[in-house]
Amino acid sequence: MNRRSILWISKLVMAVDSKLIRRDFPIFERWSGRNPLIYLDNAATSQKPRAVIEAVSNYYELANANVHRSVHALAEQATELYESAREKVARFIGFADPSEVIFVRNTTEALNLVAQSFARPRLGPGDEIVVSVLNHHSNLVPWQQVAAQTGAELRAIPLTPDLQLDMQAAASLINGRTKVVAITHKSNVLGTIADTVSLTRMAKDVGAAVVIDAAQSVPSMPMNVIELDCDFLAFSGHKMLGPMGIGVLYARRALLEEMPPFLTGGEMVREVSLESATWDDPPLKFEAGTPNVAGAVGLAAAIDYLSAIGMDAIAEHERAMSAATWKRLTQVEGVRCFEPKGGSNGIVSFSLTGIHPHDVATALDSEGVAVRAGHHCAQPLHKTLGIAASVRASFYVYNDADDIEHLIDALRRAREFFGRASTGSSAAGSRPGKRVQ
Ligand SMILES: Cc1ncc(COP(=O)(O)O)c(C=O)c1O
């Protein structure tokens, strides 16, 4: 390991004290020793600090009851915890009205809710839904479905050669036929952050609704739905230190009032007869059945933890981590870097010439370095890049300069292990590592 480069990278990533933060995460104690866990798969899911784990277990030990139903003290406490979690989420995303915060399972469910309850009743032949080639499948397949159900058509904003959304193309794709613009705010492969201000303006100019998939951005940067001026915004608790199985859909109150429910059944109704039912007000209208109360409580604890670090500091830390990783990666033989212009905000995707990404990930794993290999639920993007799969290292608050050096060292050994014979056998492979832009 190169001491000078560690010092240099450390300077870049000092905004967040990752070493101190790491101590709050029991998983790093368990996976320590000769091959400590170098967890670089944060875009898939984050690890959980003790504060979140304890909030969930305390809830089950001390306050577990169903919510919005019974009058006993325990039920009232559970309801109070659940609703104060909703208020905390509303404040965290820019002081939204808590009734505009719907608890769902994850980003995927939130986007399906929007596609089916908002878009489906409004769309028909001749209408268009604008997505982008950056979109995660969760923000693409639900729109494909709704297009097939209604006769509407899908249009995709392409990428520029420097791996950013082509805003000129967007300006002509978003037109009088557009009814929905469904943007992935931060790409889970390239880390590119979409220019939501311009896209929202284009959408509003033609009266289209704006749907933002913020699964990667809410965990890593300050977000304000009022400033974004979006109609819908979706994210998952598990990518932001919170538990799995809890996610959020923010939606404008006026739209929620007009929209039919997504799921129906208990607790989302006001009056039920054998023939029909009337709906409760939002948000409960969209929360049929028993919700994930412990998940909401855990998410609230995660928000407290992230807020104590500061979302600006987290964004800066992620930018610095990816910038430092790109510099080091280009020194590794035969690396092809998918580095967008303007930075990749904590997400670094690359390939190693002549070695399948799954083999690279397996070799890294044997040294305790956890990365993801595959298409990362973004097959159209990989097709655009001309590859089937990539290796992705994604950083979060507990990662530091040492982790980058572990990654680089393990990659060098993988390169040696798989041999150099294939280096240079593809157009992408040349010494040293090559950037794709
Ligand atoms: C950009 C983006 N959108 C949506 C999702 C789907 O999130 P979930 O699996 O929590 O529904 C992910 C998950 O990786 C993502 O990165």
C-alpha cells in the first residue's frame, strides 16, 4: 500500500470522520481481523449503525402494537412513533406536509404506485412518457407496463459522449404530448446527477408531471422537494442506513387526493358496505394493511444519524471518494473507467479488460472487498455503454482512503491472477487504465 497516496486521498475525504463513524456499525466489528470487510456495495444497500438497530429492537421490545386501530396505551405509543417518523421524513426532504409522505416498502413500490394510480387513469394513445437511458429498471419497467396498458409511448433521453443526460435531446423529447417525465436523479451506475431543475422546467412548461427516483440521491445529498418542484419523489430506507422494507413516496397533496388507491383493504377506508367503500384521506388512503412501523422508526433513527453528520458533508465526502478512486484506478493496467464529466458522486463503475466483471468481483471478495458486478438493474444503460456488465464500487459515510487502497491493491492482484495475456485484446484495454467519456 502506498503511504503517500493514502495521505493525499485522506486530505480529500476529511469532511466526514469515517473512522469514527465506522465504530458505530457492528457489522465492521464482526467482519474484522486479517481480511476486514471493505464494503463498497453501498449503492445496493447500506450497512446499519447501532442507533438504527437499537431503535428497531427497542420498538419491538417496548412499544410494539398495531397502529391507527386500538385505543390502548401501547397502540397509541406505536401510532405516535409511526407518525413522528413520518414528520421526520417530511422535514428531511424539505419541510413537506407530512400528509404528502406515504410509507411504502421501497422505491420500486413507490414508482409502481405512481405509474398505476396517477399515470394509468390519465394516459391514452398519443400521450408520451419521458424516461432516460440512465433509469434503473424500477423507474423504467413500471412505465413500460403503463404504456402497454394505456397505449401511451415511452421516449428515452439519451446520453452525451461524456456520460451525462443529453439536455438538448431532452428539450425536443419533452413536448406537448408528454404527460410524465420520470427522472432518475442520481444514476446508480455512473453517479451522474440529472439536471432536475431544467428537466422540471421543461416538464412544467408542457404541463407534464415530474417523477423523481431519488433512491441514490436522498441518502447522499441534501434534498428539498419544494425547491425541486417535483410532483413525486421516491426513495428507500435501506440505502440510507435505515432498515429494509421501508421506503417513501412523496407526492403533492392535491394529486394524492385525486388519485385512486394503489392497494385496497383494511385501514385505508372510511366507510365500507358489502357493495362499495370510500377512502380515508392521504396518506392513509395509500397505506392499506398493517404498515412497517418498526421500519419507519428505524428510518427516523437513520435520518437523525445522517443529519448529525450533515448531508452537505456526506455529498462532499462521496464526491471526494469517487474523485480519488478514479485517479488511482487509471493507474491500474487495463481498466476501463466509466467516469462521467462533472464527477460521479461516490459511485465508480469500471471493467477490467479481458476479465469478466463477475470474476473481478469474486477475486475482490476473496480479499474482503465487497463490490457489485453485473448490469446493476440498468441494462439499457449498459447497452448504451456497449457492455453487458460492469464492476461497481460505491462509497458511503464509513468508507475512507484505506478502502480505496484496498480496492486498488486487490484489483492489481486480480489482474496478476488472471494473467496479462488478454490485456490489449479489446479496444478498451490499454496501459494504463483508460477513461471512457
Ligand atoms: C436509482 C435506483 N432506483 C431504484 C432502485 C430500487 O430500489 P429498491 O430496490 O429499494 O426498490 C435502486 C436500487 O438500487 C436504484 O439505485
